[in-house]
Amino acid sequence: MAVLRDSVDDITRKSPARFAILIFTSLILVFTGIFMLPISSTSGEITPVADSLFTAVSVICVTGLATVDMATHWSLFGHVVIFVGVQIGAIGVLTVASILGLVVSRRLGLRSKLMAASDTNPLRAHAGPVPEGQAVRLGEVGGLLTTVAVSALAIELAIALLLIPRMLIDGIPFGDAVLDSFYYSAMAFTNTGFTPNAAGLAPFEGDFVFLGLLMVGVFLGSIGFPVIYAITRNPLHPRRWSLHVKLTLVTTAVLLVAGAVLYLVLEFDNPRTFGTDDAGKTVFESFFLSTMARSGGFSTIDIAHLHDSSLLVTDMLMFIGGGSASTAGGIKVTTLAVLFLAAFAEARGKRSMEAFGRRIPSDVLRLSVSVALWGATIVAVATIVILQITKAELSHVLFEVISAFATCGLSTGLTSSLPDPAKYVLAVTMWMGRVGTVTLAVALANSQRRQLFTRPEERPIVG
């Protein structure tokens, strides 16, 4: 045990990001092996490697895409494994690593704190603590880890208990109602989107309370643990919330309303989606889809029936995703906010970005540009490769790739019919999306490298 403890300390000291990725990838391989066991499938047969690996990645990365029917293919044992897997994957790459480091070394040392803190602020992954005020300071990481565990348990339990009577009213037997309620609750808070029944949300299409509870679970999971931590500490004093918390909540609200309005305008006359619904249901469904498009993964309609314009809107919402250090994916809402703040500052001729009475330093902008650029590059490369393999429609391939990268889980139905090579490409895309472009870049590069000289300055023509 002492040798293992020393090895863990050595790896985390040299590169916390590499250790985190190693742990995350190891979990995927372990779950792949479990899904291949005959006991995991209802048929009692071995699930092919491609499907087992894809499912493991989708579960650990809390994505929600599937190459098999998740409700009918897996046995009770398989569903238990899925339930456990999404709980592990939901708390984040670096947080998983820091908790495992805590278990092995029996203490939350500085390196473990830095790993967990890097999940709340990727700037720390480059050079440890940063001077600006944070949503969660380094000394509060222990409290954050407690918040992660307690909030996940409390929110999932509360939503499950509220779902049970709704499922009983909808005619679900008591035993199934209890199990399905906890399953739906976990899939909502972790932003995964798997359903325990083959019919999906079809039986609850008109149950606004049931669907509304799923929306609440997805929203709470998508805003991020640092935001939950800050709000629980100062619930009645919004002025004390950090800039990160304010940007996350404001940008999330704007995207939620804007997405709903766009779906309402684009789909109100589509007979295959909202065209046959009354006004009240159309408005509710628009907000439901807007919520799920940013990482929730649940859907009451066939996504393939959306107009191409609506698919493009969904692509944008999925690519943006949710809050930092949340169960959601994407480039994160604060990344988008910083990019727009930079554009507004440039348009007004200001030298610095400002929001809520605070100045945002330039290194945050550089990180935001890096995240958005690398995310777009990953999506572009994966789309080109899968297009070449499948020769499918661009709109559907792009949709599936962004859904995978953003760990959203919405699908046009293309994923289930992909050949094995395309499944592997999509699995890697999910892995890269969940690991995070910042964590991946830090793991591949020497983040502690220092340049002791400055080259001459020259300005290229831009724009």
C-alpha cells in the first residue's frame, strides 16, 4: 500500500492532468469489460466490443448516446452498472482523480486540492493557484468535494421522491415506479438522458409535472457544483456571489429563453413536432427542448423530424453546453460569455473586459479562445471522418458529433446504425469532450515550462 501511495503522489506531483486522464480512461476500460460480461445483457450473451466500449464511454462521460437499445439490451445488473457509472462520471475528471488520490493517500494534500480546484477553474491547471477571485478558493476545496457528494445525493433523492407519485398516477406499478424514478432522477441530474423503458418519455408526453421535474434536475446538474456551493453558502445575498456564478446564471437564463423562442418560431408549424399541439403545450415543449439541448439528452419528439434550421440551433446550444465543473458538457456558458464580453469591449474601444463591476484578465480570454477553437477542431475532424466512413447526411452527422463532443445525448437515430469504425470515432469524441480540451492540452504539454526571453513584437493584419 505504501508503494501504491508513493506512486500516486509521484504521478500527481509530475502531472495532475495526466493522472486524471489515466484514471478516467482506466474507468472506461473497466466498465467496457463489465458490459461485455454475459450477466450484463438480457440475452445472456457477450456484447460486442464496439458496443460495450461505446456504452462505457457514454456512461462514464455522461453522454447518453447509445448503439444498442439501453432499456431492453441490458439486464438488471447492467442497469445497476450504468447507474453507478453515471454517478462516477458526473463529478468530473479531476475531481474523480482527487478523490481517488484522497482514498489512497488518506489525506487531501495540496496536489489533490489543485486537481479538484482545476475542475472548478482550468486556469489552475496551468500553474497552480491564480490570483483572481474564484468561485471556489483553494482552501475551500474540501468543502466543494463535500458539496459535490451531498448535493448530488440530495437533489437526486428529492427529484426521485417527487417523481414516484407522478409515475403512479400515470399507471406505473409501484415497484417499477420506485426504480424508474431513481433512474430518471439520476439521468436528469447527471445530464445523461438514458431512459429505463423502451418507450422513453412517450408515456409522459402530456405530464408537465413529470417533465418539469426532469428539467429541474437537468438545470441543477448543468449549472455546476461551484455555483451550487456558492449559492448554498449565501442563498440570500446574490451580491456576494462571485463573477463566475453571476455569469453562469445570467448566460444560462439567456440561452434557455433564446433557445425556447427559436424553437417556438421554427417549429410551430411543423406537423411532425409541435405543429399539432396547442399553444400552451408548444411553449412548454419549446422550453423543454431548449433545456435538454444544452446537455440534458431527454426528448419527447423525434429529433430527426426537426427542421434543418432547428437542428442547427440545437447544434449551437449543444456546443455551448452548461456551466463549468458541472455534469453538462460543451465549451461551457462562461466561455461563451467571455468571448462576447471581449467582442463588446473591442467594439466599444475598451482595453479590458468588464462585467458586474469586475475586470476580466486577458489570460481568461486566451483560455476561452483556446477551448472554443479546440472544440471546433475536434468536431470538424470527427465529422469529416464519420462522413467519409458512412456517407450519411452532413446535418445528421454533424448533429451526432456535436452531441457526442458536448456529452448531450440527443440523436437523430444515426448513432445506432453506425458501423464499428464510426462508433470508435464517436467514442473518442465523447472522451475528448468530457475530459475537456484544457485538461487534455495540459496533459499533452509541459504546463510548467517557462520562457526566459521575449521575442520582438509585430502585429499581423486581422479582419
